[in-house]
Amino acid sequence: IGRGLAIATLSGAMSGCFAWGLDAGGPIRAASLAVGTDPLWQGLPVLCVVLAGGLFTNALWCGALILRNRSAAQFAAGPGLARNYALAGLGGLLWYLQFFFYTMGESQMGRFAFSSWTLHMASIILFSSLWGFGQGEWRGVAAPTRRLVMAGIATLIVATIVIGAGNALGG
């Protein structure tokens, strides 16, 4: 459980760093708008910079693991490899599109853009958890665990309502 909590904590902190990276891209947004980019698309150049950082660090780490494990040959041969590449590509495309559409939506939130990352993350957790329940992934899990997940989902829903109400009061 210790390793799991450490990974969850690190993942949460790194998610915050991603959001801070998007926020720090304000000058890139401004430069993009200055050359005539439609406001809807202003966040896309920032994504290029932030995601390049992730690509670089992940490529280094994966490269080190491939060398350490001597597993480079697994990328060139084997049954079902084309299908695996296609599914990996589709997964990457879907992962990128979430941020593509996130930056579009965030650009339309005006002075309430600060709440966009929270809503984005809550939506991911909420819908992926509900999808898992709908697909039977939680079948066979102990009832207390299911109740804890449902309590977490309820907390996210309440938090989202509170954020929405706060934004409405602030408007």
C-alpha cells in the first residue's frame, strides 16, 4: 500500500504541474492571439510546449528501460504487433484529444478558467469510474471498496456542483 500511495501522491502532484505548465503558457497564448489566432485555439501552441516536455522525459525513461531490459527486439517482431501499435496509437490520440478539447473549453471560460483543470480531472475520474462499473470491472470487489469508490464519486459530484455554484455567484 505504501508504494501505491506514493505513486498516487506523485501522480497528483505531477497533474498539478501539468496544469501549472498550461497556466505558465500565458505569454505563448498572448503571442498566438497577437498574430491573429482565433481565441478558441489559443491554448494549442501551449500544449505543444508542455507535451514536448513530457515526451522528452518519457522518451528518456523508456529508452533507459529498453536498454536495461534488453527489450528493443520486442518492437520489431511478434504476433499481433501491428494491432498493438494501432491500439497504442489510438490510445495516444485519444489522450491528446482530451487536452485538445480541454484547451478549447478553457479558452471560453473567461475569468473562471481557474476552475477548468479541477472540472477536467473530476470528469475523467467520474466517467472512467462509472464506465468501469458499467463494464463490470468492479465485479467481485469487496462491498466496502465499492462503497468507498461510490463515496469518492459522490464527493466529486458535490465538489463540481460547489465549483459551479461558486462560479455562478462570482458571475
